[in-house]
Amino acid sequence: MSDAAQPSEQDDDESAVLIIVVRSGGISGMSRRWKVEPARDQASHWIALIERCPWTDPGPSQQGADRYVWSIRARTPEAKHEREVPEAALDGPWRELVDAVRAATTTTLNDRIVPPA
């Protein structure tokens, strides 16, 4: 008999999808944070968005003062990802993922809740 936990015994949080986006920098230096934990029936949509992002590709370096940097963390049942993306490189699948997370959640501005626009 194995000591490894069976799938039904594993912590439910480890099988959940979680995406956190933090935008920092800019002239004011304030950070904004968005987080989404979709329901199981919506997980496949979010996993597809996550899997389209080029997590392992080398990204461009941050250039210029007062530019935003996007910190993107994603967890699926199969993988955990983390990446910092400069504002100038936030396009294609990165932009789709960030826009979807921002649209789906409220944001916090320096730990203060701000409703979606």
C-alpha cells in the first residue's frame, strides 16, 4: 500500500484554478491586484487562457522608467506558473489572460477594494 494520497484524499485547493495579476510601477508607484478562482464548471475556459501564454519563452527586459510591470501567477491542477511581463510586452495571450482576470474580478488598490469599472 502506498503512502501517497489518493486523488479523493488530496486537498481540494490543489486541484483548483487560481490566477493572480498584479500591476505595479507607473508614475505613482501604486500596485493593483486582481484575483480569480473560477468555479469548476468554468475551469476549462481559464485553463485554456493559461495554456496559451508563453510561460517558458524568454521575455523582453523592462525598459524605461515609470513603466508598468505585470506579475502574473497561475495555478491549474497540472501546473504552477509565474511570470513578470513588462507593459510593452503585454500583448497576445498575455493581454487576453490579464484582461479576462481584470474583467472577472474586483481589484485592490494598495489593499483597498475597488469595484470593477
